[in-house]
Amino acid sequence: MPETPTPFTPTRRTVLKGAAIGAAGIAGLPLLAACTGTSKGGSSSNSTTLGSSASDPIPKAGIAALVKAYEKKSSDTVTVNTVSHNDFQEKINSYLQGSPDDAFTWFAGYRMRYYAAKGLVAPLDDVWDKLGADNFGKGIQAASTGDDGKKYFVPNYNYPWAIFYRKSLWQQKGYQVPTTWDDLKTLCAQMKKDGLIPISFGDKDGWPAMGTFDYLNMRLNGYQFHIDLMAHKESWDSKQVKDVFDTWKSVLQYQDPGALGLTWEDSAQKLAQKKAGMYLLGSFVTQQFTDPKIKADVDFFEFPSLTEANGQDALEAPIDGFMLSTKGGSNQAAKDMLAYFGSPEGQNTYSSKDPNQIETNLKADFSYLDAIGNKAQQTIAKAKYISQFLDRDALPQFASDVMIPALQTFIKNGQFDTANVEKQAKALYAAQ
């Protein structure tokens, strides 16, 4: 882990340990200590509070800059209550049912829709009227919308999952970017013949394999089936899911055989050292390439298509942003603050302190981005559908307690027990 980690690392690593408790509906957890101060939004028309999980140095600086700029612009007063990323997620359920801040940092996807359906957060349609829906890609808009059609989320930044590679290695070997699954398998076979690990892969921490599942499911069965499966509106013991693992099995031989003993950082180094030909991960992988020459030599392509019907229309690109508690919904200052946070000016302010992120407002200034960042931004903007990653789109407890061991078993021996996973899913989702 870097000494000054970006939000990428904790959102992927700690989310499974923390949010599994938060979204599981357990109401007896203690309130967030840092968010129970006496200064609460709603007490006056020009004051508000923000609960923040941005506890690491870089994102914390981004939030601080956002708040300072908003206070200067509006003359409003904002009290920021920062809690460690993991603790915030662990206690979010009791936090929202207790004495929450007016606004708080959170995630799009299932975890946004879950609390919207429970009535624990306020709709933000009037804020979106100010932001302008057309200033965000269709995928971003959809990911910010609850099951009732109302907006509940103001996006701040996101980052795409794609297949990364070294341009110089591919040029040397004469490799071409695959656009179909068959092309990818053919390329993998050639890479293996050339003495490379075709697909760098590290799943020691459990979550990276979820990205492969998500893409295979969306490419084979479509975005809507994927989202319905994450919400357990479809069965894990279905033919569609079995087809996903049959398809995945065909490339297991090309993924790093030591995957279960490797972290994502370990696998990134294999790509950097040209020991591996490709690597599926979020664009945060580039933080591992500290040598500017190596970073400049890295490019990516979107996950290939498997069916003509679904093509490459869905993108895995987790979105971080802000929401309002029900109490905050009656505080105009809180709404004004989030309108600023989602504006081009607000997002530019945040990115000035955290340039590793991709701003979501299409009118923001993207001049700070490098070549990879620009390509990532354009890829996100054109996406028809955006998924949030399995541990965000599904019940977190299901992701951590069921899918991690099930996926690691599959990686180990090629077996995925769909019937057992479905049995556990029924029990967990029924308890919600």
C-alpha cells in the first residue's frame, strides 16, 4: 500500500470488511462518534454538516479544498466530521438511523439504492436541476438514480476497469488489441507461447476476481441481468451464471497460476517488468508505475465483447460522491453545497488536490489529465451503462462472505458451486 494511498485502495480493500456490516441492516451498532457533535445542519439556513470517510491524506485534502471553496463562494459554514474509511462504512446503517450529518460521502450502485429504498436519504432532483443532467454521461446519470426514478447521488469522480498493457512489448511482439473474446483467447495462446504470463492476476485479497466476473456476466448476459443478479432478482443457480464460469474456465490457464498468493500490487509489477502481457484492473493500477517512462508506455483497451447483442456497452467504473440524509433534505444549505460539489468548479477544486481521479462533470477542466487519464475520461463519458463493481452493486455481506471464497475456490480448481451460492444469497437477501 502506498504511504499516502488514494481512495482507490481503501474503497476496494476495506469496503468488503466494513460495508458488509453497514448494509446488512444491523441497527444496533454505535453511532459514528465523530459525527455526533452539537453543531448540526438544519439549525440555521446558512450552516450544514458533512460526514466524510475521506480519512487518507490525499482525499482528505480534496474534501478540505472543496469545503473551503464553497464556504468562500457562499458565505455558508460547513462542519466536516471525518471518520476512518472502514469505520464509516461499518456504522453507516446506525449512523443514518441516528443523528447523521446533513450530507455524507458515499457510493453509487446498490449501496445508494439500498438506503434510498429504506427512506434514510433524501432525493436530490432539485440539485440535479441545477447541475444539469446533460453535463454527465448517461451511465453516470443512471448510476445516480434510485429504484423510484429519483436522483439520490451527486457524483464526484470515478475510474474505469480495463485491460492494461505495455505498448512497447506489444509493438515488439506484433500483438493487436482484441475486440472479441475469441481474439482475446487467440492472443493469450500466443503470449503463452512467447513465454509470457498472458493475464497478470492477483487475488490474494479476494476482491480483484470480481472484476473479471462482472465483465463476463455483462458481456454474456447484459447489464440489466447483471444488476438484477446483484440485487438477487435473478438466481445464481441459473444457466446464465453457469455460462459465465464455463466461459471464464476457458482462460483460467492464461491467468497467473500464482494468483491466490499475489496482491494486485504484485501483479502490477509483473506487467511493469514485461513478465505479463495484460492486466485487468481499475485505472488506479497506474499508481504502481512510479517510473515515468514505464507509465508513459502503458495503455489500455476495453474488455472484449462476447455477444453482438451486448457488445461493449457496459463499463465497470465505480463512482464515489455525496448523498443527503433525510434531515439534510430539509436544509437548503446542504443542497447548495452538493450542487457546488458536483459543478465543474467544485470538481476542478477537488481534483487539484487529488489528480488521480476522473471528474464526472463533462464540463470540468480535464487539462490536468495525462494520456491514460484522458482516455479513461472519454471511455467513461461514452459508456451506455456503468456498473459499480460486485461489492458495491451487490449486498456487501454477500460479496465478502460468499463470493470471495467461492471465486477463490474457482480460481484454485475451476469449480463454482452455483447452487450453494444461490442458497446463501437467498438467506442473506431475505434478511434485509
